[in-house]
Amino acid sequence: MIVRVLLDATLAFLVGAAFRVGTLGVFARANGESVPGLLGQWDAQYYLAIAEYGYVAAPIATDVPVEQRTLAFFPGFPLLVRAVHDLSGLDYPAAAALVNVVAGVAMTAGAMMLARRLGADRWGRLGAGILVSAAPMSITFSMPYSEALFGALAFWALVALLDARWAWAAGLILLLGTTRLTAVALILVFALAVVLRARRDVRAWVCLALTPWSLLAYVAWASWHTREVGGYFGIQAQGWNSGVDGGVATARWVWEVLTTGSEGGYLLTVAVMLGAVVGLAAAWGRLPWEVWCFAALLMATVLLSDGIMHSRPRLLLPTVVVLLPWVLRGAVALPRWGRVLAAAAWVLFGAWYSAYMLAVFPWAI
């Protein structure tokens, strides 16, 4: 079974990635850009510079000491890129691409295994893989970003939690804590799982106790090196205006876009944000509570804070799992041609959305 899932995941991810990059090529040509230039912009420059030079020596032009920008990025992805570079001799962009191919396949396979836990047949599993790997802003799975790695670790950790494999879940979440702060969502889900399902299991509690330390260690280390500007959360606020405000900034921005906005990228961003919330509400009771709570907590960390609003579709990518119940229903109810058409439409929409936001929309994603 696992071999078939990995083969299907490899096919689904690679075909989708090739189509997205090809679509981006069309948009790049139409806008006088290059595909490598588009794939290497925004946060990609930080990840590649950290991988090659480290946090302090990264040659990035900033109006503050460079570590007050670079230390906002967790080390898991750039360390993997450096390791692949050192072992293979590939240049850093190629090493990052290889990391993302492996992580993207693993992420797709993780989504397919989640679908299997929901009783899906092969069509349902394929649908789950396509759902996750071809969502709006899935082009970031082919950029030097940590999205594919985060998704791979998160989905397999959820599989481990559903199976009550506490040690596996703890190890995966510990690794997840090296990728980004939103790993806290899965730490909380793990805690809930232990309280509700294994409160008398000492081993489960020990595994839970291990999960937050990578995240806490990095935040503490980054905060020590940037203590003069408020530590890790200070540089987030300074560089990206990021900070928890209960969703006030998000609600205000959405209202302004819907009532006065004319920028297409802003409207597409609002559509994803609202769609995620509606999907979450509709999925209540239709998903295992562990999966639903993960999506809910991840949405909360993204939507209840200030920051760069048009990066929200990227940050919300893992929450597309809330659509799994309808994908699995369609895999059963639709004829074969209907399944193929629905999958193709999703891949096409995700590729167009990704290319538009990267090649046409002028702001960071």
C-alpha cells in the first residue's frame, strides 16, 4: 500500500509542479520576466542566503543589521538545503529545488494517507493528493520556501496522531518546530489528543513533553541575538508588522478590500481567506477532530494576527485539508470523466492563481 501511495504521490506532485512552472513561464513571458527570477524572489532570497552564508553574514541589503531580518526565518529548510548542497555539489537553488521535490512528494503522500484513514479508495487518495499539492499558491512548493517541508511534516504527524503513534508524532512535530512558528498548532493538537485519548499513558505524556523544544529553542536563541529590538517577536513586528491582535487588522483589511479595493491580487487573497473560514465551518463534524483542530488552530495563528495580508494564501495552504470530505464524496459519486475534469479544473485554477500572484501581482507573497 505505501509503495503505491508513494508512486501515486510522486506522479501527482511532479505532473502538477511541471504544469504550474509551465504556466508561470507563460505569465513570465507575457510580463517581461524570467521563471528563475520569479521563483527566486521575496522570501526565497532570505532562505538561499541563510543556507549559503548563515544568519549574520547573509548579503542582503537591509536598513538594519541583517540578522534582524534573517532571524525571522526558522532554520529547518535552509539547513536541509545546505546539507544537500554539501553532499551533492548542487548549487543552492538546485539543492532547494531537490529538497522541495522530496518534501512535496512526502506532503502529497501524507495527504493521501490521511484520506486513507477516512476510508478513501485509490481515487479518493489521488483526489486528496491533488487537492493539497495543487491548491492556490502551490507554486511556492517549487520555490525556495519552507511550505512543502512544513506540509510534509504536518500531514504525516497528523497520520501518526490518528494512529496513536505517539513517538512518531513527537519526532515529526519536533522537526516541524524547526520550520516555522505555526508548528504551535500541531503541538496544541497533540496536547489535546493526549488529554482526550491517552491521559493515563505515561509514554504519551513523555512524547508530548518533547514536542515544543525545537521551536522554543530557536525562538529563545533568535531572541537573545536580537534582544535590543525586542527579540524574535520584535523583529517580526519591525520587519513585517506581524503580531497577534485578535483579527482586528485582518477584518479591517478585508472590509477595505471588499468595499474600496481595485487590486486583483488583494481580491484573490480575500477570496482564499474567506473560503478557508467557510470551508472550516462546513467541515465541522466531517473530519477527524485532530485534522479539523489543526486547520482551525493554523487559521487562527494566521488570521488573528497583523502582518502582510497578501501572504495569507501561502500561509493557509495546509488548511486546504478541510475540503477533504467533499473530495472523497466526489471520488465516489462522480463518474470517472467527472473526477478527471474536477481534478484538472483544480490544477488549472491553482496554476493560474499561483502564476498571477507571482508574475502580475506586484507585492510579496
